[in-house]
Amino acid sequence: MKRTITASILVLGVALAGSLYAQKAVPKGNAQGKPQTVCPVLGNEIDKDVHVDYKGKRIYFCCAACIEDFNKAPEKYMEQMRRAGVVLENSPKSPDAHPHRGHGEHRR
């Protein structure tokens, strides 16, 4: 009887610990993140024609002036978007944007 109670307590403890860890590990909201919809500098709605590619990611802005501010401290804005759960698009120049194994796959 004591073994059954001890085993039950142990199983409940492990389940509770796993649940608490999962709550901290996964950001609230969509676990996949959310697409960028606001300018990281001013917080206005983005214009998809105004962007820069930074470290393989495309960052959109509301106006060209915000690009200048972003370029002064890009990591500040990247961290701000990471904390907000924003998942950035891959830059078209990024190898991740066009997943193929090599030039041998291109048709001639």
C-alpha cells in the first residue's frame, strides 16, 4: 500500500514538474510565433515594400526613415521582436528561402 501511494505521489510530482516546465518553455499564444505586422521602430503597420534583409531574415518597416534607426542598433530591434514572439520571414537571399540541395537540381 505504501509503495502504491509513494509511486502515485512520484508520478504526480513528475507530471506537475513537466507541466510547469512546459508553461515556461513555450511562449504564450501561438507556439509557432506570429508574423511581423508592425514596424519594430515605430510600431505602425508595415509596408511590405519597405524592408531590409538582416542575418537571413526580412524585416519590414512603416517608412524608409525607420530603416535608418534600425541600422543604428539592429540587435536591439531583433531582440524586441523575438520577445514579442514575432517570427520573421526568411530573406530571399537566405539559403533557407529556397530549400534545394544544390545546383545539380536545376534544369537546363
